[in-house]
Amino acid sequence: MDPQWIMAISSVVTALGVGLIAWQAYTSAKQLEVLKQQIAADHERSRRQRAIDVLENWTKTLDMAHPSARSVIEGLSIEDCRKLKTKEPIKISASKLHYLEVALKGLIQQGELRADEQKQITLSEKHVSQLHYLAISHLNSLEVALQSWLNGVADKSILEHELQYLVKPGDGHYVLANFREVMGGDSTYPAIAAFVDHVKKQIGRPVPRAKDPIA
């Protein structure tokens, strides 16, 4: 065979080989990009699912007594919260009677809670002990839920959207701030403290739109 033909064929084969290698590299890069997108989507999906699971578990811990107890305790002073911690008798405004009756249902008799001339209801050690139990269980459940938010293992925006109702600056509600203070403050409930601070900073900002579906 003519040497020139051999060289020509060799050049074509070499070019085809280079082209094939380049195509394989391009294909591999595209496959890698698709894999990265799939991993990112799976990660995002798992974080959203984790947030939903956290909210579901949090909801299961609630009954009518817990939010009612929270409504009573939110208005307590530091001094009254210290008495709540040590389960000493305290006085509650008669305006909280309905919340007290719900929180203490099963523990009190009808008409047991009565207001005095100063429109104050005196709670006995028995009543205060039940409020203390409800407050502690409520805070512990919320702290567990918000640890997922604090550590980023669940979708933060979902948890913030669903739980921000607990923080109401206009009403002075910061998730039992005074009671948390006498129970050890931020070191006892770090996730709740961080969440409250975050939500306070977010108030007034535009509400984020709903997340797009994950393919």
C-alpha cells in the first residue's frame, strides 16, 4: 500500500480516537452533572421530609392543655416564674380563667377557681405543679423539634413558617421567655432561644413564597 495512504489512514484513525476520547469526556461530565443534581434534589427532598416529620411529631405532643398553659405562663413575671419553678402558690389574673380551666381540666372541680376582690385567682401547689409539668413538657418537645432547625438537618424555611406563630412581639410572647430564664435560660433551651431571636429579626420582612416542587 502506498505509504501516503497509510499515513492518511493513520491520521484519520488518530483523529477519530481523539474525538472519541473527547466525546467520552463530555458525556462523563454531563453524567456527573446530572448525578450532582440528583444528589442535591435527594438531599433537598430529605430535608423537606425531615421538616414535615418534625412538625408531625411536634403536633402529636400538643393537646388543648399545653397551649392553654402557655397562654397563662406567658404573662407571668420573673418572680412568679420562680414560684412556678419551685411549685409555690401564685396569683393569676381572672382574665386567664378560661385558659386555666382548660390547662387544669381533670385536676379541678367545676367552680374551684374563683377570683378575689382584686380579680386575682390564687393557684395552690397542686395547680402550680400541673402548670409546671405542662410548661416543661411543652418546652422540651419544642426544643427537640427546633434542634433540627438549629443544626440544619431539616428545611429551615418550612419550620420557620409553621412555628413562627409562637413568637408574638406585639403581645409580648417569646415562648415563655421569663420561665425559660429561671430554668437556665439559653443554655437550657438553646434552640428555642436562637429561634426566637431569628424570628424577631425576620418580623416585617416579606413572607417567602412556597418552595417549588422537587422533580
